[in-house]
Amino acid sequence: MAIFGFLQVLSTTLGWLYFFAWGFSFYPQAILNFRRRSTSGTTVDFPLINCLGFFSYLVSNLALYYSDLIRAQYGARHKGLTPTVRFNDISFALHSLLLSLVTTSQYLLPRAWGFRPSIGSRPSRFILGIFFGCVAGVVIVVFVVLGSPQRNSTEDAVGAWVWLDAIYAVSYVKLVVTLIKYTPQVIVNYRNRSTVGWSIWQILLDFSGGILSIAQQGIDSYLQGDWSGITGNPVKFALGNVSMVYDLVFMTQHYVLYPDTGPKTGERDGLLGEDEERRIE
């Protein structure tokens, strides 16, 4: 029994460590933009779609953690187990949403920050399509659940549309966002043949947070004696894995493909002139 007590403490510790690693990963880019007084070399796509993703993640975590109905419906589908959502998950989602809003404002409201206007301040059609497509998908699922007579049932939750499905739909928005949000910046780095303007520190912290998050979820599932802790919360599991894959791409771009061999001006100077910046539309 002592090992279970140790693992519970370890799980809690890993959870807060990932909160700090992932949480602090949002600061380097905002600080870098502020120091450069510019967002050139980056696009608004990443922080903008992050706002939608972390709002969805916050809503789904709040429901899985606090709602008796949602937790009961989850238990009906997963052998009576409880969701592997911790308070640190909620704290992370809220903190990340706030920082994403701050960073997005640097692109959309450059004059309020005293920044030079940048071409990358306009969202791409691709990201706007994903944004509104995700919102439309959730609305459709909510209407389907509203039309289900068993929507509030905890006994018929397995074979019917219930409110848990609506929460899952909201959480899948975060999964979709995670799958695509890094793509525009990967392309910008490729086109510019440089990562100047894109903070590598946020990537290193993000990679560390992904490892810690997956480790916590694995321990929680072991303590429950069932892998439903992962299959019942696939977004948290995918969040760590997908992020780490993209992080490896960014690290390869930064350290291998496009290392900064010029004067050590840091990442503070704009990469290109304002009329030469290239970005995806």
C-alpha cells in the first residue's frame, strides 16, 4: 500500500510540474514580442487558435471535475471510474487561456502595445476556417444532445446521446487545435529559412510539459487499475504526444536546419522588412 501512497504524491507532483513547465512556455513569446516591439517573423494564427483551444479545454475540464451529472455519465461508460482530471489541469487551462489572450492582443492591437504593424497580424483563412468549423461542430452536437430523451440519464449513458457527449465534443476542439495550430509557424519558418522571432524557449518548456503530463496520466491510470483513464480522456493524452512531435520539428528547425549563425542580436530584431515578410494565407 505504501507504493500507492508514493504514486499518488508523485502524480500530484508531476501534475504541478507540468503546469509550471507548460504554463511558463507561454511567457517567452509574449516577452520576446514586447522586447522587439514587433511580432514580425511570427503569425497571429498560433495564439488566436490557442484561445479557442484552451477555452474548450477549460470548459471540458471544469465539467469533468465539478459536474456530478457529467461524472456520473462518465462512470457509467467507464466501469464506475472517475475522470483523470486534476485541479492542476483546470489551473493550466485557465492560465494558458489568459496568456493566449494577452499574446493575441499583441498581434490584433499592435498600437496599444506600441508595436510596429506586421503582416502576420492578420489571421489566415485556414485558421479562421478551423476556428468557425470547430464552433459549428460543437453547436451541432449540442442540438443533437438536446433532442435526446436520455440526455440527463446516468443509466442509459452508454448507448444514447447524453451531456457527456457534448463535453467530449468541446474537448475534441482542443485536440483539433493541437493537431493543426503549429502548422502555420512551421511553414513560416520554412519559407523564411529561419526561426528568428519565434522563441525556442517556449518549445523547450512545452516539450518538458508534455512528458510530465503523459507521465501523470499514466500513473493515474495505473492507480485506477484500468486504462480508461487514458481512453476516457484522450485529449489530455493526445495533447502531450502531439505537442512533443511538433516540438521536435521546431527544435530541428532551430538547431539543425536554420541555426542563427549571424551576429548575436538575439531574437529581438525583425527577420524581414515589413514589406517582405512571407506568411501563409
